[in-house]
Amino acid sequence: MKKIIYISAWLFSFIFVIGFLFKILRFPYSFYLLYLGGTVASLVCFPLVFFYKWRTHTLSKKRVIFQWVFGQAAVIIFVISTWLRFTNDYFANITLFIAFAILAFAFLPFLFFNIYQQSIEEI
């Protein structure tokens, strides 16, 4: 089960990144790759990885749980922003701003604080 979850998360993240590359290079099917990779990775695979880590008690500290929750929220809001951008919606820029704000002011501080605490615990 663990391998299936991680391989599927890697596969759909890879499809998402290839979709961005195709979009930059103006190759065909970039829209479909972006849509498929982003949707499945952020709404299915990443929450499954989070649930698996929570179920196996890997996320035992509250600060690590908050890091994962804020990271999941940023990714999901980013994908919603991508969907809105594909439909030329007015709220695409607002949701993109919210996703980056969560990433910059919630996820990254928790990430670096957790890395710092882990380095102190190893000493």
C-alpha cells in the first residue's frame, strides 16, 4: 500500500510538471497534462500520503501536523487557482495569491522551524 501511494503521488506530480514544461514550450496536450496531474496529485495522492503518515503515527508532533495541513491547503488552493485560470475566471488571481500567502507565511515557517528543531534534537 505504501509503495502504491508514493508511486502514484510521484507519477501524477511528474505529469503535472511535464504539463508545465509542455505549456512553456507550447507543445500540444499541455492543458490535459496540467489538469490531470494537478487534480489527481493534489486531491487524491497528497491527501492519501498525509492520511498514511497520520495513520502510521509518523506525524506525532502538532507542529508537523500543522506543516502538512498548511502544505495540503496551499496545494489544493493552487490547483483550484489553476482551474480558475483555465476558465479565465476573475478569482484566479485571488486564489493564487491566497495559495502563495499560505505557502509563504504558514507552510514554510513551519517547515524551517521543524528542520531546525530536528537538527537540535539530533545533537
